[in-house]
Amino acid sequence: MPVSVPSILVSVLVHMIKTIISIILLSTIPAFAADEKPWHPECPKTIKNSYKCAQYLEGETLKKYSDIALRESGTLIIKLITGRTTKFSDKDTNTNEMVNYNLVEVYRDIGYALVHEQYWEGGTYDLVNLQTGQIEEINGWPLVSPSKKFLASINFGDLMGYTDSIVKIYRLARPHLVLEWSLTSWSPSDPNWITDSKLDLIKNYFSPELYQSGKFVNDRDCYIKEKVTVILKDGQWQLQ
């Protein structure tokens, strides 16, 4: 007599198989996102590595803002308005502890400096308050709203997990930033402030089907893209 398998068990097995296939696909995609394009429009097109781009930007930034920062050997020194300093010392002892710091931008009008942290794999960004010295990890390159009331930071992340996908919106309060909203459930890109209360983004979904087709130049081509908007309504940020 044939044994019937409960439909719920079949569904669970199918889900497990699909999950295993997705994990295998993700693990086999080459981590070449860092080499697909310049990391910043001010970096030469020949530089397609995040750390080399950050080093280049620091050279330009230190020349432009010599009254605010300098580098002494392996230490980045940022001068605060109060006369004190905040220091970032590079660590190259081993791969697990490696971190190098580069000053990549100064926002004199809002009172912050932007520092890029480079690890052995992946990296992040820190905003340094030029008044207090407080350091806020914001994960991605910041984008200030039209009237300088808010600051958005996004990071696309990568398939290998070296950096996280995240969207953050801060209020530019005094004396510190105030985190008002964040999202980590999908990969964001192309932020654009429309007004101080409206931010457009591209929501990216990884597609195993696009990857399997083989019709892509880099990993970003393996994503389905959807335009979304984050708005400030009744004092709360929300997806529209």
C-alpha cells in the first residue's frame, strides 16, 4: 500500500531544496564587485579598488583641508574646533585585525569629517563631529538633504557578506547626529533627495535566474531593480 506524504512536508522539503540551491549559487559568485567601477567619481577611472580610491581621496582632502587634518606616518590626525584632536592609527599586524583609515571628505558647513575604514575584506565609513570628536559609523557615503536638515547613508553590501546592506537616515541635530530610521532587509542604491522629507532609492533583489543565465558583466546585473521612496510623514520615516 503506497504511503502518502503530507503536503506540508512536501512544501518544507521544496523550500529546503530551494534554499540550498540559493546558498550554492551565492557561494560560487565571484567577489568582483570591488573591481567593476570607480568607487567615487573624483577618483581616476583607473582606480577600481576601494582602498586605493580612499588613499587617493585622502591625498586630495589633506591638501584642501590642511587646517583640519594631517597624517603622521600611520596615523590620521583630525583637528577639532576646540583645539583637541581625534586620531586614527592604522593596524597592519595581521589579516584579522587589519584596519586602515583615510580621510575622504570634510563637510565644513555641517561640521563633520568623513573617514573610510578599510579591512582585509570590506570596509565602512565614519563621520567625525568636528566639535565634539564623537565618531558615528554610518556604513556608506553620506548624502545631505537640500536644506541640510537630514543625512542619508546607504551601503549596497555584497554577496560574499564582507559589508552589510543598509539604509540610514539621520537628523543633523546639535551637537550630535540622531538616527531616525534604518533598514537592513534589502540592498539599496542610487539615493536621491527630492526634498528634505522625500528620498528616492533603488531597491535591489538578487535573482538566481539572472545569474544562471550567464548574461551579466558584473554582480549588480544579477539584481532586479525597483524604485522606492522613503518619506517623512507625521514625524516618522516610512516606505511609500
